[in-house]
Amino acid sequence: MEPVTPLVLNTESAIHSKPRLSFWQIWNMSFGFLGIQFGFALQNANVSRIFQTLGAEIDSIAILWIAAPITGLLVQPIIGYLSDRTWHPYWGRRRPFFFIGAILASIALFLMPNSTALWMAALLLWVLDASINISMEPFRAFVGDKLPSPQRTGGFAMQTFFIGIGAVIASLLPYIFTNFFNISNTAPAGIIPDSVKYSFYIGAIVFLLAVMWTVFTTKEFPPEDIKKWQEEKLKSKGVLKGMVEITRGIGNMPKTMLQLAIVQFFTWLAFFSMWIYTTSAVAENAYGTTDTTSKAYQDAGDWVGVMFMVYNGISALTAFLLPLLATKIGKKYTHMICLIIGGIGLISMFFIRDPVILLLPMIGVGLAWSSTLTMPYSILAGALPPNKMGFYMGVFNFFIVIPQIVAAAILGFFVNRIFGNHSIYALVVGGVSMIVGGLLNFIVNDKDDRKESLQDSLNPHASYEITT
């Protein structure tokens, strides 16, 4: 019994070291993700369409997309490292990065649909993705900073809810403008349709307003020992010292983080293949066209927005149900089930020719997306040292962007040389990859699940619920 007693005491201390927040406090601190996902959803659903409209060939789209993951690879750990070492009595630790990223991303969203050449759109993708990452990366650490362990899954679920709501509206915007406001979704060769332009303009405004809501309604806790924190900050000052510390930190990643990294690799390879190739796959497979100037192709692009609305809507609706399932079977098994269902959904798109029926696979994809935005981060937060939460959350995103770089590097080759330019096969590859990612959850060691099971033995009323 002696080895167990200290673990229980440490668990009790960790759980009660931070005050439980109310529903509305967690709502306010998560609301900025509504705007962030507006930007990501418009990017994911429309950038391939913009590239092809500006003359990109089908086999070059993946390489053009490589800007997004490379940007994340560079920006996220640096922003995480800097935000861990930032403190201001008013602005706090993470909120300065929310603020700066929101302004830059909103500018990029205004400019993107006004691209007049392919190189310009590709450059703006770099700027847009970097700006979104400046805002987004500290949001993950925000939950670890502010919430005690029993509320973390609920906190990430709240973020997932806003991600879903933002993506639903953003994905639908081109369809709504075309079908309800009679704004054209076609344009001469090389010109972005007005329906896409207006969608990006609205996205820019929503991004800025939503993030500012979080910035000005949420306060942050100062470092627990401000004097010790300042001493550590001084020791790590300087670019060279910072880079050494970043490199050392990557080499000393917690074991749970490495296990999750393998799951993330296969999961995000799947999502990236879907974002790159769904428009061209649906246009050819369900609408019978590869002509980017045709109305059928633009209708397919609008319908992909509806499909993406469905998976993001399912993600929002299930955001608070998955934590309940996780309390019954564990977070890693919840994640495994959701990824397998999502992978089956992606594969099934190969067999479906009716656009309306294509909405059904998006239900499975939505479950996988909801779980991907919640469970890995909740598992990870329980395995990280609090003083390096932002840094390791940034490093964790390596295992989001590395598979995207791999996908960008190889999928174009496979689509062109092996699949005969039939991009629907890229979605099949993504589905298989997602199932593999789901099965790999067997190797993950969830430390928080163990802590919480011990806590439950002391307090049977402990749960993941958000207090009201």
C-alpha cells in the first residue's frame, strides 16, 4: 500500500490546485475558437478550389498545400515556447498571441480570394496559416493553464463545440450566398467567384471579433512562483539558448506524447488527404466533371462546403457526449472507436455517386473530428509539466504537420502516377490511414485516466462535467 499513497496525495493536490470554473467562464475562454475555425474551415474547403481556379493541375495541388504544414512546423513550437515565457499583469500569458494572430489572420482572409495569380494564393496560404497558428496554438495550452484535471476534457470539448459551430457556418457560406442570395458561384477563368470572396470577407470579421471576445472577457493566472519563473526566463534568454532549450525539450518528450504522436500521424494524414482532394473527387465522382470553369465543378465545390458543414456539425453536437463516453470506457478507447468509424466513412465515398448520400459518410468523419480535437489533447495535458504546457502543446503539433507534409509530398505522385488522376483514391488511402490510427490507440498510456480512477475511488461524484 505504501507506494500507492503518495500517488493518491499527488493526484488530490493536482486536482484541487486550480479553482473549478463555471460554464460561462469556460464558454468565454473557448469562444475565440469560433473565429479560428471560421478561418480554418474557409481555408480547408476552398483553397484547393482557388488553386484550381487559378490554373493549378490536379497533381500539383498537394505540393501547393505544403505551405500550411511547414508553417505549423515552424510557428507552433516557437509560439508555445514564447507564450510559456510571457507574462503581463493585464494581457497575461497566452492572450497577447491570440490578439496578434487574429489581426494578421483577418487581413490574410480579406486578401486570399482576391489573388490574381497562383503564386499569390500560395504565398497568402503561408501567411494565413502562420497567422491562424499564432492564435490557435496557445488556446490548447490555455485549457491546461486554467482548468483542473477533471474539467480538462470538458474544456477541450467546449473548444470542439465552437470549432464545430464555426466550421458549420463557414463551410456553408458559399452555398448560402449562391442559393439564397443569388450571388454567382462561377466566374471567368482565373477569377475567384463572388460567393467565395464574400465568404472570406465575413470570415475575416468573425475571426477578429470572436478572438477579441476571449481576449477581453478572460483573465489568466500568473505563474505559481513568479520569482522562480522570472529566474528561469532569464536563464533561457537569447535566441541560441532558446533554440537549445527547444531542442532539448523535443528530445525529452513524455512517453505518452510519443505514443499519441504515432496515432496523430495516421489521423492527420487522413484529414489532410480529405481537405486536399474532396472537391476534385466529388466533382469527378458525383458530378462527372474535371473542368474547373464549369458550373458543375463550382456546384460540386459548393456541395463540398455542405459536406464539410455536416461533419463539423456532428463534431459540435457530439462534443459534450464523447467526454461522457470517455468516463465509461476511457479516452483512448473512445478515440479508437471514433477514428475507425471515420475511416470507414472516408472509404465509403468511393462507392457513392449521389451527392445527397455523400452526406452520410460525413457523420462518421464528424465523430472522428470531434474526438481528434478533444481526446488526444485531454490525454496529453495530464502528462505534461505545467511550466512547459505551451511548449509541448506546440511540439505536439509536429505530429499534425509532419503527416501533412508527407501527404503533400507523396499524394500528388500517387494520384498522378498510380491512380490515373482519379483523386477519389486519395480519400480511400485517407480512410485506411484513419483506421490504422484508431487501432494504434491500444499503445497509448493515459496517465489522467489512472489518476481520475484513483480520485473516483475517493470521490465517487468526480466527473468530466463543466460546473454551472
